Amino acid sequence: MRGAFVLPHPAMRTDGRMLHAVRSRSIRTVHGMELSMTTTFPDISINTDRLVLRALEEADAPALAEMMNDEMVGAWTAVPQPYTEDAARRWITEYAPTERAAGRGLDLGVTEFLTQRLVGIVQLGNTNWRVRSSELSYIIAPWARGEGYASEAALATAQWLFGDQKFERLELRTAADNTASQQVAQKIGCISEGVLRNACIARTRTEDGSWTELRTDFIVWGLLPEDLDGVADQMAEAGYSSYTDWS
């Protein structure tokens, strides 16, 4: 779980109307030739031995709301607390499709292959199609932690992004005290690139049980295609899935 998970609400204009997303294409020149490239993520399913990463479905709303109401999610993300099923449904039916269609990002539900149970979320955001870079966030449900699902899902997403979408950079930002999220970044081969001082707003419980905000640092992690060399084998040796396929 990381500390700057994008606030899940539909993209809105200043006049309150939802933005109309359009599929777009851009042109880049390689060796003197102009190449047309899509700037929209496909409707994708990514599979490992244990997990399926796929588009969120309306039936996921109850589990998604329960996941977002977890104490760790409240502490390290900007997700509103408490988080309702109606908010989860809007995320699934409005926000996520709009972000994908506009090319800004991609939200994938992480499910167990055998049980089809929702166990997490992986999100790509702040995507720059010219630079071919995106920012990765992840949340794992409290009922599924300790299984290595965050590392497995994050690695599978990176492999797909570099291999199929030909991206050149993936970035993660973790709150300075969020050691669990930092361990995921290290496991998938990320390199710590620096600190953004006072750039993160975390939350903690007060004596009366309400939330209060506190300011902390972001650690910035970078992942390039070559950083993945040997990572899958290392995870397989540790007992985690190393096979990834997508469709």
C-alpha cells in the first residue's frame, strides 16, 4: 500500500460536469519515420499463477468499500474515510473507465485465481505517453496480506507495461514510514531515487477516534525495463509466482 493513492472520484470540470474522455493517438518520430501510437490503455487482463488483474466490476463494490475502510488504507492514502459502497460504485462505473479512456491511467482489481475473491487494487496514474512513463500505486485488502500479493501484482503490471506497452519508466512514491510499501518496491527491483520532503499527507487516529492529518516525506522509486532482470527468478525462489500472461 502506498501513500498517494489517487482519490477515487470521477474527473470533474470546474463547472461540475464530468469530463468526456476520448481515445487519442499521438505521433512520434523514430529514425526519420513518423509512427502513430495509441495513448489509451487497453481493456486488459493480466494473469499470474495465483492472481488475475482485471477491470473492476460493479459486483466488486462491497468488497472494495470494505477494503478502503481498513485502518492502514486510512493512514497511508487519501481515500475518504469512511468509504461507502456508493463511492466504490462510482469509482468502478465512472472514475476508472474515464481515466482509462482518457489515457490518464488504469485501475485494475486484483483477484485470486482460484477463489475469484477481490484481494487488492493496482492503479496506474499520471501517465505520460510521450515519455512512456506512469506512476504505480497498490492496495492489498487486510484479509489477503502476508501472501506476497502486492509484489506479485506490481511485478506483473510492470512486466506487462514494459513488454506489451513498451513503456520506459515506472515510478512509485511511498510515505517515509510506510515500510511495507517500501519492501514491495524493493522486491520488484525499484531503485530509490530520492526524497520529496514534506510532500506527503498521512493520517493518524486521535484519542477520540477521529482522523487527523500529519505531514511527512515521500520516497521516490524508479523502475526501468532493465531493472526487472532476474527479479522474477528471485521471487520464484522465494515461493511467489514468476509467470505472467496478458490478454
